Amino acid sequence: MLFASDLDQTLIYSYRTQMSQGMIDHIRPVEWLNDRFISYMTQSALSKLKEICQSILFVPVTTRTKVQYQRINFLGYEIAHQYAVTSNGGTIFCRGIEDREWSRQVLEGRTQCAAAQDLIQKFEEIADPMWVIKDSGKLADNLFYYCLIEREQVPVSELAAFKIWASEHNWELSVQGRKLYLVPINVNKKLAIQYIKEKEGISRVIAAGDSLLDLEMLKAAELGLVPSHGELYTHLLQGDSGLGGLRFTTKTGIEAAEEILEVVAESLIQKTVI
């Protein structure tokens, strides 16, 4: 079995999130940046993830760039994993080395999508400084674009129209917190996990994630787990019919990560008994 999981706001959480939930005595740091810890998991979640990794293939699947992912410290808690997927599926690491065959396939797939610079130029027509943070836009790993925004100031109708235009040119728009992502359809987590699944001869996948960028991966899995917060949960509350079959947690925030890992562990036990 393979357990593919998004990281930010699915397994790992910011310090601000922990303080708001009164979890300070139970959290452990998993990311260090600018002389301080910035991301955490609970001790219970770390222990459960370590247990899971001893039985099945755990694959972190993140929209983080290669450099951003390298800040995550699972090894400090004796949590080892053979694969990691970064850049929203654009890059696969196997034992710390980039999978060149996958990178070649991703590059070939870009021919289906509008050029990044054309998409960014179109986006800049509506990217007013009132809602897009100045100089925050970045082309990540030369694969996708993201910028920081003020969500309360977003021109909803204009952005909706642009999202349709982007989709027609095979790019996906996703808003997560204060970040807006524009990602070509061939750079996605589902395809990366399918590649690893076939390479390893694995038939069963459990996936977890909180955003629209996780949705196709979740729907393709035997079991798709979603924390009850974030982009997908908002769509659920809005009555989105495309979320059928996904399992949302009963808990929110960092405690949702504990619940997700408990479900994975229980699923593994049930499969063993069967």
C-alpha cells in the first residue's frame, strides 16, 4: 500500500495555528527557517507516521518547491521515506535523487499548455496592487506560478473569468490561504503518484490533502482523506457535488492530521486481517 499525503495544512501546521488551538504543549517542530521553527506536528501524529512508514510506502506530495521541501525534517524523528513529490508533482525524488525519466515526461507534457509567460501576462491584466502583494509573484522551479494576495480585496468576478480562461489553456488556478497558484495541468500530484505506483507495482493508494490541487489525487485513490478546513472543505460547505466519495475528518487544524494518520493505520490493520 502507498500513503500519499500533502504536507502544509494536512500533516504539518504553522505555529500560529497551534497557538489558536492551545496545542503548544503537544507539538514538535518539523521545519526551520530564518533562525526559527515555523511548522509543526503533534507528538502523537509523528509517532503514528513513524509506525505507518515501517509497514507501507509513505510519499510526501507537496506544492512546495524543491528548496522549500528540503526544510522539512522527518528524519529527525526517524521517519524515513524512499520517495518525495515536490513542485505539485513536477519533481519526484527517489532516495534523494531526482527521477530524470519523470522530469522528461513532465517537460513533454508542457506542450499541451499555454506558455507560462503568456499566462502570467494575462494574469497581470487583473493583478491590481490592491489585492496582489507587490513583487510576490514567482515562477517556481520553472513549473508553475504563485503570488501572495489579500483575499478580502480579490475581485471575485474578474478572477472567476480569468480562471475560466486559464482552464481553457490547460492551467489550473487555486487559492490556498494568502497564496494564489497557477499550475499547468500536466504538473499534478495524481500523475506523479500514478508513476510511483506503477514503478513500485503497488495496487492500493490512500491519499490525503486539503486543496483543489490535491483533488484529482484524492479521487484516484482507494480512500481520499480531507481535513475539515481549507479549500476543499470550503467547497464542501458550498455544496460542491464533485467531492463525493471523499472522507472529511471530524477534527480540524493540527488534530485533523492525527485523525488522518489514525485512519491510515486502521486501514492497514483491516487489510492485514482480510
